[in-house]
Amino acid sequence: MPKSGRIALCVRLFRRFPAEEAEGKQIMLKSKLIILNLKFSPI
């Protein structure tokens, strides 16, 4: 998946959770980690 697609996905996840900015950044990081885990983990 291209980087821009991953960012768009993170933004979508971020928008789903209305949160304060600091909390939102944590959600962004967590969603990035989840995406990386999905990308690199064997199915």
C-alpha cells in the first residue's frame, strides 16, 4: 500500500474517534502500528 493510502486510512480512523488533540495523536500512532502489523504479519 502506498504511504499516502496508509495516511488516508489513519485519517479515517482518527475522524471516527472524536478526541482531543493529544488523544487523537495516540490513536493515529496506534492505528499506524496496527496497519504495520497487518502489513508485515503472515496471514
